[in-house]
Amino acid sequence: MAKSTSSFRLDLQVLRAVAVGAVLLYHLWPARFPGGFIGVDVFFVISGFLITSHLLRSATGESGIKVFAFWGNRARRLLPLACVALLATIAAIFVFLSESTWKLLLRNVIASGLYVQNWLLASDSVDYLARDQAPVITQHFWSLSVEEQFYIAWPLIMLAACAIALRSTKSSTDIAVRNRAIRRNTFIALAIVFVASLVYSLWMTEAQPGVAYFATTTRAWEFAAGALLVFVPSIVRATSAWLAVRTAASWAGFVMIVATVALLPDGTPFPGVAALLPVVGAALFIWAGDVERVYAPTVLTRVRPVTWLGDISYGVYLWHWPLVVILPFALGQPLTTATKIGIVAASLLLAVLSKAAIEDPFRYGRFWKSATRRSFYPALAGMVAVTAIAGFGIVSIERAAPATAVSDIPPLGSDIPSPSDGPLTPSIANRGDDRDNMYDCFDFDKSGPYVCSYGPENSDVSIAIAGDSHAAHLLPGLILAAEQQGWRLTTYVGMNCDAGLSADCGGGQDSFDQIVAGDYDLVLVTSYRGSASPIDGVEDYWSALIAEGVPIVPVADVPFDTQAAYTCVDASGGDASVASKCTMSVDQALDDVPDRVATVSERLGLDFVDITDIFCDDSVCQTVINNVIVYQDTPSSHLTATFSGLLAPRLASEIAALLP
């Protein structure tokens, strides 16, 4: 390398500029730059290299690794600006975004403020109920969370390696011997992290790709790749041969990164094997250093706008994604080329201003640097402010929800009533969480069977329900009906369990056997009209139950909730008279996504329970009835628990008419 690892590296500023530019372009033009998200992988390699270089110099120096001083420097450098960005994001959530997203987004703000956003997103990636959630305005904090966790763990790993080295060389007074042991032990420790994390990443990318993308454990090898560069001999000879090698390495790394950004096929499992491309590319570029030749890619170090972008890359990364999420809502239309260019300009401007006003004063301010403990004060104050304000917002939303019982709502009739005075129930902000007992006994992890019963054990009437989440969203109404009628209700509900004998339904055969052995008076079955289960699998399941003499009764699925109708309710501001006009045409709600229950029932010659008249007349289907919001979400079209409860009398009547 032309410069030592301790000197300022302009080539790393170029790499930062490429990384943040790739992420920015990906978020604005994903079809043109499908692999732009790998910019974060490049950042991970840079961080691994720089932090390890710094810690290793400290470890082999007189003072050794001062963990709290290191953490204080990182906190002072990164957290004040991050917390300001999160506080601004909270304000934007309340001003620009729909109430139905507030609780979700504030929960994610808290996760970002505590730097565990990646683990929350990893959890949500396998959460069946999170599949319809709105874009998370703090999603970009997942990589910052991984970095902060790296900053906490890395010095501790190196400190442990150093302690072992010092113990093994305590009888020697030769500093060189001590330092060689420190370097050796540190190298071994980081190599173990690299290998273990890489192997785990490859496995998890196949087994659970959503978790693998966000997990710290599947990304640690990327930091370790940069860290191990510190132990690779630097080439400082200026001979033509060595310059050619460095130039080739620099070009190879640069091309690998740019090609991945532009050409990575959409849907490629990641991180996995594909992550080797940007990681190896970044490592080659860093190893080659600043090749001071006009025909090397590091000639960009002499292009001030490029290194300037590297200087402000942190601010650009923090500010750009909230703008991408907010602007479509603020403008009431999708992003255009002009607004995307505006986002680029605004991100740069905010980054410049925040660097001058927040980032640099805390990073370089004499007062904050004068004592280690002072480095933590701004960070702690910011984190407390973020979590307290977001937490207070969530509590306020929940407390503000109208305390309306199902018994206080006018009964559902054959004619859809006009809206009455009063608030919507549940509130718009709480509609997505209005689930009550829907999922108390639901097989989310495919480890079933999950079986629960409600009502008196000695009841003369025993009924059951089997199916997917569209069976589960009937449970508030069914449980209420069973309690009122004195029936015993047993549930067999889970993911993909509309096709109950499918391998995708956890414990499917066991559930089937229990249903057959249950000697139920009636078994309700249903299926989401947009289900991923093959319709033939649903038919096979129902046919198998019939063959065993089980008295099944299909229940027609609810109308499909369109995005336009869902957004319309959100835009009503809680005004029932406005929200009641948020309707869907019969074609959109019933015909565009046909009800598979009706199709399979017709194939098998079964009569089925159809309560569509509660939702629809001859021309439109409602999303607000009796001032009650009908749907939690779109496109999954789950009923709110409040509305499901209103179905109890109708369900009781339909079931009673079918009982032997």
C-alpha cells in the first residue's frame, strides 16, 4: 500500500462513496440497480478493516485496548446524528403517514434507537402476520444495528485474545515476543469468527433466508474479512511489477462491486455465496490501496466530489430512506424521476448540514473528548429521548382506542346501515392489532398440531373449525357464539392448513386424525381466497374428511379487501361518515380473486355457509359497517376481531340450522 493503515485513506472514501451511492440508487431505481443493497456489505468490510487496525495498534502499544474509550469514541461519532434522525422520523410518522402504520413504525423506531432493528426485522421476516406491513421507515437501521453490535463485541473478542497471549508470554520481557503472540492469537480468533460465521451464513441463507439477511451472526464474517486484511502483508514497493499487481487487484475489486450492483439477478439468495462478490471485491480494493496511477480506479481519490460523498456517506445513508418512504404519502402519488432526483439532492443537503451541525461537533468537540464518560452522554440522552417519545406514542395510541364492546354495537342486519355518529371501532391506529383471541392457538411455526377448545366440556353439541388464518379470524365470533349457545368449540388452525394434509401444514396428519376421532357434530372448514395452498390440496383434504364420515361444512371466504379501499379508510381521519364511503365494487371484492370455497364445494357437491350479504349488496362491498372497521389488513383481508365478534349471531344461526 502507498500509505500506512494509520494514515487517512482517500481510497476508503472512494469505497464509501461507491457503497452509499449503490444503496441510494437501489432504493430509488431497484430495477436498474438490482444489487445496490450490497453497499452495506462493502461498509461492513471497511469497518472490519479500520476497527481491527485501530484495536490491534492499541493492543500492541503501551496502553493496550481501552474498551470503554473505544466504545465512547464510537458512541460520540455515530449516535448523536442517528438519534436526531430518529427523532425527525418520529415527527414525520405522525405528520405524513397513515395512523394504521403508527404503532408498527414506532415499534421499529424503538428497535432502531436500541440498535436491535436487525433482529426485529429478522423476526418479522418469518412472521406470517407481518407480511402485509407497510414499508418500515427505519428499515435501513438494520445495518447500523449490526455495526453497533460489532463495535460492542469486537474489542471484547480481541481483548480475550490478547489476555491469552499475555498469559502465555508472561515469563518473557521481550515486547516483540508479546506482540507476535497478540497478533497470532488475534488472527486465530478472527479467523474462527470468519469461518464459523461464513458456514452459518451459507446454511441459514438456504434454511431461513429472511433471518439470514438481517442476523448479526450471518454477517460477522464480512467484518472478519476486512479484519483479516490487517494481517495480510502490505505491498509498498514501487516497482512496475508490484504496481501492476496492485492495479489489477484494485480493478478486480472495483469491477466485482460495480458488476454486482448492476447485474445481480433479482431474488438471488443473500447473503450466502452471492455475498462473496462484494466482500472479496471490497477486500481486494482495500488491499491494493491508493494506486497513484491515472489508469487505476483509485484515480477517483483525486475527484473531490467522490471523496466528498465518502465524507458525508453516513448522513446520506441516515436521511435518504425516510425520504423514500415519506414522499409518496406526502405527495399523494408514487415517486417520479423528478422526485427521486429531489430525494438525492435532499439527502446530500441534509447530510452536509447535519455533519456540520451535529456529527462533527460531537465527534471532534474538545468538551466531549476530554473525558471518556462525556462521550456517552449525548448518545444516552438521544437513545432515551427516542425510546421514551416512541414508547409514549404507542401507549397513547392504545389508550386512545374507543372502549366499545361488541354488545354496544347495533346488530348486523340484511341491510347495510348508514353510519351513525361516533368514532370508528377499532381506531385506525389500532386496526392492525385488533386480533383478540384469533391466534392464541395458531400454528405459526409448522410444529403443530395446535389444538384448543372453548366452551363447556360437557356440552351436548361439539363443533370444530379447521383451516388457515381465514378460519382463525372467525374465532372471535365463533367463540362468542359457542359461549352464548353452550357449545364446545375446538380449533385446528395454522399456516397453510386450509390444505390440512399438505406438508406445509404443521402436524397435518395428526390434526386430521384428531378431527376424525373427535366425533364432532359439525366441522367448519374454510380457505383464504388468495391462499398459496393449491386448490387441489384443499379439495383432497376435504374429500379425505368426508371419506372418514366427518360432517364438514365449508364457510365462504370474506370479500377481498383492496389496497384502494384500505387506504381510503386510513385517509378518513376516523370520521365514520367518510370511512363508510370506502367501498369496493363486487367485481373487485368477489370476482377478481374468486372464492375457492365455493369452487371446491361445487366440485364435491357440498352446501356451504355464505355470509357475503353482510358485507355486500348488488354493487359494492363495505369496509366499514356499523362504524366498525371490517379489515385489519390488505391484501390478506383479515377481519378485525371487533367485526368478527359482530358475526356471532349470524354464525350461531347458520350452525344451529345445520346441526343434527
